[in-house]
Amino acid sequence: MLIALLFTTICLNFGLQLYIPPTPLPLNTFASYDELENFLRTSMEQAENIGLQYWAPLLRGGEPLEVFSLDSKSTHDHSTTNIQVAGVDEADIVKTDGEYLYVVSDNDIYIIEAYPPEQAQVLSKITLNASYNVKIYVNEDKLVVLGGNSASTYRFYQYVGEAFVNIYDISDKIHPHLARTLRVNGTLSGSRMINNYVYLTVNQLAMQSTDYTVDLAVTLPRIYVNNVSKEIPATQIRYVKTPDTLYYFTTVIAVNLLDDTQEPTHETFLTGSTASLYVSQNNMYLTVPNTNVWILSIGPSRNRDETLIYRVKLDEAEVTCEAEGAVLGYVLNQFSMDEYNGSFRIATTTWADGNSKNNLYILDSNLDLVGQLEDLAPGEQIYSARFMGDRCYLVTFRQIDPFFVIDLSNTAEPKVLGYLKIPGYSSYLHPYDEDHVIGIGKQNSNVKLSLFNVTDVAHPTEAAKHIIFAEWSDSPVLTDHKAFLFDKTRQLLVIPISKNWYNLEPYVPDLQAWQGAYVFDLTLSNGFVLSGTITHQESETNGWDSNYSVKRSLYIENTLYTISPKRIKMNDLATLHEINDIELS
């Protein structure tokens, strides 16, 4: 948020000029700690002298980064975490293996015998010490817990954090025990699980203040495995020779979940703060905004409005940076990126002279430019993107919602096949089938569900829609795809919704509020048909209790489970009749 605010302010005050095409820069390594420290001090001073003396001290700090499925096998049919890439699991606050639920609630993790629902019960609870942003994976008899721990502090506008990975043996669900720990200086910015390996990215400020003065010192990344410390030497840190006001060490770590004796492997880069992460089954793509755009209109020479990209090869324990590149503009989120048939595709938004434009780039495995489609929807910006094979679906927004259908089959010449303009916008796009796409967004102040028909690519249509009318309605799906549950074969769509309104007949002055899950039957013939709603709240007057706000939903066989921090409800999928209710204390 701080980066976006500063960027917008500078754009308004100074105006950004014509772009300079991005030029891929080679990765270097430092010969010594002294060379690393000298590079940081020289580069930061150079950038500050150009005109960021006011912002640079604040930017050296920064806030904790939000972290940006393969659930275990079971004999029971069940849903899994909504992920982007098949075979690449994403950490979440709820996991199931079809027999048990694993639920994060504040600093506690509950293991729940979930099936059959009539006999559901809490088996055990793991309590963490003042942790934050906790997410989990489940892999066979291992429960992986990620987050930031209580060692995190603030010093002189700086966030000095420590990320952790706790691996529990849950072969005995009633008595889980801690098998291994990993701690890393910095903040967890993303993770994925592929087969038996979890891959982490951790950001740490490269220069930190050791007291309440402005003096900064280089603090090298440090990894603790079962409390045994290992410092990553300067000679193993890779970097691009670009001056900046703010540097991070970004460390990619591979952890074997099933072999407690195997040491984690890692690769460290000196970069800006990692913004978004895309991971295929073989590669991790790290994107880093080139913050030199902030000094674009102040310095004697023009820098680039661009995103730097690093491709890191993932081969079980092997973590190797194989390519670095750059594209114009900035990435919205992970869904703005995709790997397909050896090509990397990325959609960005650029700002110039106070105006925005949108672009799509296709890069090869070396991250060299192959094809591009630029200047889409001038004056608007990307609100959502989804790549599906040889197509990209793109939503931009300012006042209306242009839904673009883009052909990527010719990597050298991507082209727009057609587009649709409708009120509102979609913040999340999800495949229904190869010719239909679900959109979740807003129209005015209310949540809007759309079903786009792209059978005729030149003339896409909105085949169905559903608006959740109230004074105001919202859904976590707009910013977190893991809150979205869809199963085409079951015609099932479930999303958490919050809304408020005033009673007019008879008039009640107090604002009424509701929060829970909307359950839809979704088909091509009938569109969105509301089957019913499920709430965990006790009252609808004057707001709702966040402890009972539905965060996730899933199914096991014919039972729908809705999960809030303090309650789990089980309802029959066909009738939505309540079967059971568990309180998490």
C-alpha cells in the first residue's frame, strides 16, 4: 500500500514520460562482504541524491508482506484448495484430506475428525506463540505451518521480522508432535508445495538500523534449522547492478517435508521487495518492481517503468536462478502471469503522463522478449487476468468492464480477438470450461457474479449474472482466490459474502448486517441459481462478529463444510439442512 501511494503521488506531481525499453541485465555475485556493503551504500546514496531524500528513510522500513492443491489422498470425494496451477499447492488457513480438517484460528491450529459429519469432533489443538499470518500445508502425515513468529519487532521505521516453518508429525492426530523447525530472518512473501517439497520466498531488508539512529548496516540473511544457525555469505548473493533507494535480500528455500535429515537448500538475490510470485511445476518466477520509477522525473537521466523478473529452476532440492529479464509496467497479482509450452506470459499496467495503459508480453525460457501486445484500454488498468492455454482473458476498469479475449497461439504476435463492455468489473476470473469463464467482482457497491460466454471469440457475451444487492456487499474472493469454491460436476459454487442494509418496512434506523456463505447451483442453461445461505452469526444488528465470519468452504462427499475462526458448520449439500456444528474454543 505504501509503495502504491508513493507511486501515485509521484505520478501526479511530476508526470511520467516516455518509456525506455527494458534491457535485461546480467546477474552478478559479490566477491566479498565489503563489496556488498559498498554497493549498497553507493547505490542508495546515488538514488537519494537524485531526489528521494524525504522518502528514502521511510522506505527503508516497510510493513510485513502478506503471504503472497494437493491435499492428502483419501477414499472420500472432497474438494481441495483453489489453486492456480495443477500440481502446485498453495498454503491456506484450511486444508482437508477427506477424513480430517486442519484449521488455522488465530494462533491455534485445530485437527478435526470431519467425516462422517455426524461424528465430527476436535481431536487436538496446536498452540503457536504470538505468530501472525499463519498458513498450512498437509502432505501425508506431515503438517507444515508457515508464518511470522514473535521475534518480529519494529526498529526505526523498520520491520525486522523472522519467518518460520514448523513441520509436525501428525500420524497420531490426537498427539501431533513437532518434528523439525526452520527460521529465516525476514518476512515470508510466498510459498508453494510441489510433491514432497515446500518452496519459500523470504524478504529481508539488506541494510538495517541497529539502534535509533539513522546509521544503517548490512545484515546478511540467516537460516536456523532446529536452532542451528547458518549465515548466507555475501559471495553467494546474486544481484543486478541497478541503483535503488531500497534493497531486500530475497531468499528462495527448498525444504524436503518427508526427509528430516536433508538440509534445506537456498538461493539468495539482492533485489527490491518481491511483489508477486508465479510457480509452475518446474519454475518459480519472482517479480520485483523497479523502484527507480520514483526518481524518473527528478534525475538527470530517465529510468525504466518496469518489472524485473527472475526465473528460478525448481528440481526437488535444486534451486537455481537460470534467467533474468524485464518488462514494461507493473503486475497486479499471480494470475497476471503464466507459463505454457516453454513460454512465460505476463500482463502489466503502465503509467505515463498521468495516463495508464495495459500490455501483454510473451518471453522465452531465457526471459527474452518474443511477442507483445501493448497500449490496451488507455486510461484504465488491469483488474483481473486469467491465462487458459492459448488464450488470455483480461479485465480492465475505470467506469465500465472491458472483458478482453486475447489469442496467444502465435507467440510472436498476440492479438485481441474480441471484447465485451459491461457495467462493473471482475476482480477474479475462474475457468468454467474452455468456452466459459466465471467472473467475481463488483457493480457499484455490490458483489457481481458473471458467466462469460467466449464461444464466439469475436463477440463474447455475459451469458448470466447475479448481483448481491444491499447498501453494500463484499466478498474475500475479490482479493483471495482461496475463498472461492467451485465444482463443475456438482454444479456447485460457494463464496463468502458480507452485506449491510437499512430496514425500511418498517423503518429501523440501525444498520442491519449479515455475513455467511452464498451457495449457488451454476449451469450453462440456468446460470446462477441461489440454493441458499449459511451464516455462523448469532445477530444481524449493528455489524457482525469477525470470529464467526465464514472464511472458507469445502465439501466431503455430500456434506458442505463452512469454516469461520470459531465455528465449523456441516450442511447437507442437497438441502443445506444443518447436520452438525462444532465450536472452536
